[in-house]
Amino acid sequence: MNHITTIAQLTQILDQASPAECSKIMKRIRIDTSELEHCATWSDQSYTRNCLARNEKYELILLCWDIGAKTPIHDHGGKDCWVYQIQGTIQETRYQAFNLRLKETHQMTLSAQKLTYMNDSMGYHALENIANQRAMTLHIYVSPIDVCEVFNTQKGCFETKKMSYHTHQEKNTSMLVS
């Protein structure tokens, strides 16, 4: 099995692949932090979403996590999502909705070169940087996500959120969400 070591290789392969091939492709990724440093942006308030590529077939996003950064509990707008851990340690917590309440069903820790998969049939999830260092994850969605459902902890319900990017690569602006 040939490893995928650059974003250019990955986007070229994804451009030619069918959605059914995405799982096999993701297992071949071995992208080093140095390949992504020029795309990384950081916020001491949260995580950042940096679009590396987007077309009608897929969306490739680099998330940069400051210490303690976490997502709210969310779905994926009906899309398939793979998360590849580039650097650091992220904890994924999964949930199911039972009688209008969320129940934690699974928790796992991702370290460098680990992969996880999520779609809405599996429930909801949240990601959190649990290490005392920054982290980077590469997210691939089979067809882009423009909106998702995010759990509002104060109201105790899900709300629709329009997705946006902190940065994007200029050559991939044809379908970008602002």
C-alpha cells in the first residue's frame, strides 16, 4: 500500500475517486506536520477551520486546536466524515439522543496518525484537545458540509449552524463558504 504523504497527492487521489473509495484512501494517509504548517492558523480562544480543498465531491479541512479547545456536540449534516490526527492528542466523545436527552456512548483518544470515522447514523460527537500542547487534525467530508446541528447546552437543544472557515487556500475558492 502506497502512503499518501502530501496534500497535493491526497487531493489528486480524491478528485479521481468515488465516495465509496474514501475509507481506503484515508487509511493510506501519512502526512507529516511539516506539510501543513504553512496552512495552519491558531486561536487562543478555540480551534480554527482552514479549508485546504473543496469541490462538489469532498471538503478537506485542517483544524488547528489550541490547548483545551473543543467543539460543541454536533452532527455532520448527513455527510460522512473522517478525522486523521496529524499532531497532538484529541479526545472524541460520541452521543446518542434518547427521549430528547443526550447520552454518552463512546469515548476514544486519537494520537498522531490515528483515524476515526463518523456519520449521522452513529449519533453525534464532540472533539477536544486534551493534551498540554497544540494539535492538528485533517477532516475529510464526502461532499461539503454547509450546515450542521450543534447542541446548545444552555437551551438544552440542537440549533442549526452555518459552517465557515478561518482561512482557505486561494486556488480552491470556487465553492467556499464564507
